[in-house]
Amino acid sequence: MRSAFRGEFIGQGEAGDKHMIRIEARPQPSAVMAYATPVLAVVLTMIFGGVLFAALGKAPLQAIATIFWEPIFGEFAFFYRPQLLIKGAPLVLIAIGLALGFRAGIWNIGAEGQYIVGAICGAGAGLAFYPAESVLIFPLMVLAGALGGWAWAMIPAVLKVKFGTNEILVSLMLVYVAEQLLASMSLGLLKNPEGFGFPGSRNLQQYPSAHNAEIIAGTGMHWGVVAALIAVIFAYVLLTRHRLGFAIRVTGEAPRAAKFGGVNPGRLVLFCLGVSGLLAGLAGMFEVAGPSGQISIDFNVGYGFTAIIVAFLGRLNPLGIVAAGLLMALTYIGGDIAQSQLGLPAAAIQVFQGMLLFFLLALDLLTNYRVRFGAAEVA
Amino acid sequence: MDLSAINPILLIAAMIAAATPILLAAIGELVVERAGVLNLGVEGMMITGAVCGFIIAVNTGSPTVGFVAAAIGGAVLSLLFAFLTQVALANQVASGLALTLFGLGLSSLMGQSYVGIKPPRAEATPLGPPADIPVIGPIIFGHDLMVYLGLGIVAGTWAVLKFTRMGLVLRAVGENHDAAHALGYKVKRIRTLAILFGGACAGLGGAYISLIRVPQWTEGMTAGVGWIALALVVFASWKPWRVLLGAYLFGGITQLQLNLQGAGVAIPVEYLAMSPYIVTIIVLVILSADKARAPGSLGRTFHASG
């Protein structure tokens, strides 16, 4: 997406501003800067985050250390380290799908909705068999979750292909629809009949055939983590080795060239939105069957939106997304610790994550443009 | 179910009030988009305006000061977007999303000690006696000042875009930024001003929700109104008067479903609450054929290389 704008205005007759600082488009995005900017953005976020924490009356260094150090190396790290996988897996799973679309200039903003619908379908498929036990139930739930997320993403995809409707707005509207659907499900159709009238479904953790249990106990390694790893490999191979991945990259960087090259834009929209919906649905399904356990009104915690930050922080690159997903998971866990130990408000972490995206986008300037100091030369 | 509990006159009056936040946010975004910038951060600016307005109104005791603060709050947040897209030349879609995510976090951080507080009440019927006229009184004269201010901003925007040199320059920048630049117009400066105007309007719209519509502060209380406003600009084909029409349509649906919830219709509350979003999608589908009217440079980054 970034390179679509690059160099568009080269060759303009107008003389540049006679400012001391000039910005020149690079002929090629800088490879060094592409790797350096995410690191720089994290450092800047830590600094400004520290300022924010200080403004909230917390010791800034202590807060930063609590967020980034405590979960991995602190006294209770044995408890927090598995959380890294549990929170990182859905983020990576969703972000991988989003990145495919973002690369092609297809903006699925509604992953949160697809995540919810995937969870509802997955849990619904499992609960339909309650209390029967069979090894087939869990694979069926996986299938249902993936299909649910896929179908929810197909709504904006088909509307875009058929009618040219803006996929950003439609996919986002569907998040709010999905949230209402979630409320309706946890109060109605999927409500636990033995739940004493409380909203929320049966707990899938207590239903062995449907439980997405840890594969190796105490590691946080559940099937969602496996799925995330498979998705990363799939996306990596697709983007670097497959014709379709090439079509995605060309469409993002030069849409006209892609059209002349025989890329079918409609099919690409269906594929990118479909895959991202499918992965988001899977993430929701693994979450509801494992760490969360049940469908409830406040089941979703914004992974679908945070995954957008993860996708950008990972530079829309599958391997980068793994690192970014783990880092973001760290801020969630560290944020929880800082909340209980230092009384840091939960919203402060949200601001912190938003800040990270800001710095990342601002610093992208250094990748695509060269900043020159000194007066403009006469060409 | 008791539909007779719904008073049609009060319903229409309430629809107009329900439309006001959408109207304010949408007219601001319309100006931004006519200048060729797509700011997806409307939701973030609205919620920031909502919390700024609420905090200041509670502390000063004056809703008016609250609204001014909301406009400033929205504009300050939009300045971040202006910096990202006009100075750092970042992608507008990503920057707008960042603004929304950041605004949602920032607002809940700012507002956490204000949950459950009642704001000072704005004067309900500033126009006085005419509001007592049967039927047309409540519908036309019975509103608070912000409703009329919203209408005034729409009319003003229409007039400025259509009849003034300033409006012409703004549209030129939006239609073709290279040509406007070649003519000597400061593309970035004009766009930055448009973005600030959009931020201020979104802020006002947000404060209307937190100070008058609800009136209290809860996290994420704008609940997608900013996104509906974005859809509305497309719906309106970038024309101010059609924004007004669209806002009343969406305000109407929002209000109607609330009234139906209150009247105890057999449809579950959740499905009624979905309706504004579903209607938005349907309208977007019907009107997406009309997209040729979008400003020519919408969403494209401008950089004059020397």
C-alpha cells in the first residue's frame, strides 16, 4: 500500500519549497529503514508512554519495566510466559489475513466482527452435540468457526465486487451487527440452560470433546497457536513463491500494471477478504473453545482492532507479524500486571498501543522518502 | 406491544435531535473529503469531543463552554491526522484508523473519573414561546441551540462551497491537487484547515451525544456514529443538502428503533439495535453506483517534489 503513492509526483515542473528541510521521494523504499522504523517506533512509544504514565502520576521507568520486563523475566514469569502464546495467537492469526488484503489495498477493518461470528459458529457447532463425546466434534467446530468468519467477510467482499460498495464501511458496520448478534446469542439461543438465568453459554472448558485444551500443559500451546504458525507459513509461501501472492503485491504497488498483467481485481477481493475472515473466525473459535471458554456478551476484547496495529507493526510481512504479535501480546499482559500492581488504568495501554501505530506511520516517511537538510539546489 | 405509546409528534422531534450528532460529524467530513482527504478517524474525534465537552461542562457548569471545548478537542486530535498525512505523508486509511483507535483509548482514559456523573443541563427550548404551538412547535421550535447550529453549519458549508472563492479553491484542491498546486494554491495548508474543521465538527457532534442526547459519559458511547457519518458522506454524493437528508433518515431509524424497544415490540432488542448499521449497508449498496461524484484526488497523498 505504501508504495502506491511513491514517486507519483516526480517530474512536476514546480520548483520545491525553499525550505531548509526538504523531503524527496526515494526511487526505492529504503530496506534499512524498513527494518529500523518499527524498532524506532517502539522506542519512541516507550519514551512518550513514559511521559504519559508520569502524567498519570506513576513512576515512568517502573511502569515501562512492569509492562515489558515483568511478564518475561519477572518473578512470576512462569505464569505469564504461556499467556504470551495465548494472547499472541489470535493477534497473529487475524493480522496475517489482514496483511494480505492491506498489501493489495483491500481494507478489511471488520476483523472484530468476523472473530465474533467465528466464535459463535464454532461454539454453536460444539454445543449442538452437548453432551455427546466424539473426536469429530472439535474438527467440526474448527470448520464451523472458519466458515462463520469467512461468510461474515464475504458480505463486504461480494458487495464490493458486485456493487462497488466501500469494504471499509461495510466490514466495520458488520462489527456492530456482530456485537448485537453476540448479545442476542448469549441471552438467547446459546444461553446455558443450567446457568441459573445468567447470560452466557455453557463453558466449553468443561466439555472435553469441544475443549481447545493446551497441547502441552503449562505452555499456553493450544491449537490456535498451531493454526497461527500454519497461517504464517502459508502466507509467507504465498507472498514469496506463489503467483497469487505476486498478484497481491503488484495490485498494491501498481494497480494499473496489475490490471494489464491480467490480475482479476474482483477475484482478489474475494480471496483476500475471504482468507482474512476465515482466519479471524478461526481465532474467535479457538478463543471461545479454549482460553475464554464461553460465549458471553463481553466475549470480544478488541483483538480484531489490535490486529490492525500488529499487521502494520509487522510491516505486513508474515515473519514481522509474528514478532509484532508477540510484542502486542506483551503489552496486553504487561498492561494487566501494571493495572493490578501500579493501578495503571486499562485505557492507558490502549492509548499506548494507539501511539505505537502513530509513530509507525509517521516514521514510514523515512522509508519512502529521504529527508534532506539545506537549501534546495537548482536542478 | 403497545404502539400507541409512541407519540408521532414527539417522535419526529426526537428524530431531529437524534440526527444532529451524525449531521455535525458528516458535514465536517464532507468538507475534508471535498478537499481530497479521507479521514477515517471521525469516530475517534467524536468520542474525544464527547469526553472533552463532558469534562469541561461538568467542571465549568456551562454546556456552552463544554461544546467549545469539544470542538477544540476534536480539532486538536485531527491535527495529529493532519501531521501524519500532510507532513509525514502517511497513508490516509491507516492514519485515520490510528486516529480512531487512539481516540477511543484516550477518551476512556480521560473520562474514567467522570463515569456516572450528570452534566449540567442545556436549556431545552431557547426559542421560548413558539415551542408551545401545537404540532409544529415541538418539531420546529422546540430544540436546543445545537440543532439549529448544526443546520446553520450545513447551510453555511453549502453556501461557502458553492458561492465563494474559498469554496472553489477547496474543491479545486480536492478534484486535482496537482493542478491546484500548479496554480499556486497551498494544497497542504488548505487541506490542514479542512481537516481541522472536520475535527471541530466531529467534536461538536460527540459532545451533543454526551451532553444532550444521553446525557452522561460512558466508554465508547459514540457506538459507531462516526462511521455512519462517513457512510453518510458517500450516501450524500458529497453534497451538503443530501447530508442533511441522510442524517434525518439515519436519525429517524435510530430513534424509531429506540421507541420500538420502549414500546415492547416482539422483535428482540438486539435485532432492533442492529438496524441502523444494516440500513447503512443497504443504503451504501444502493448508492454505490453514484460513486463517480467522488472528489478526484480523494485519498491520494500530495507531495510536491522540487
